[in-house]
Amino acid sequence: MSIGVLIFFAIVGAAVCAKARVAGGAIVFALAALVLFIGTPAGAGLPGVVSDFLSTVSQASEPITHSGTGAAG
């Protein structure tokens, strides 16, 4: 069975659980699909992309979260 079929069934399982309002099952199936996707060559770069994105957001929000000493408080 190819990895694409496993990812597809994990996504379908998550959708079925979400439709049946079983949040725990939906989360487990979604995480399984994510882990399977990261294991593929196409998804191998995903952790690096997420890291770069979060680093950019952190740098952009730094002036807001670390205000100067003259701030009211």
C-alpha cells in the first residue's frame, strides 16, 4: 500500500470523526496524516518552513512585546 493511500485514509478518518463530533479521533487521524506526510520527500521540508515562519512572526512581534522603559504601566 502506498503512502499516499495511507495519508488519504487518515484524512478521511479525521473527516469522519469530525463529522461524528469525536474530537479525539479526529485529532489522532489528523496527526497520523501529518506524520505520514512529513515522512514523504514532498513533506520533508515542512518542519523547516514552519520554523522559519514562526521565527519571522517572532521577529516581527518583538517590538510590540518588548516595549521601551517609557511605556505606561
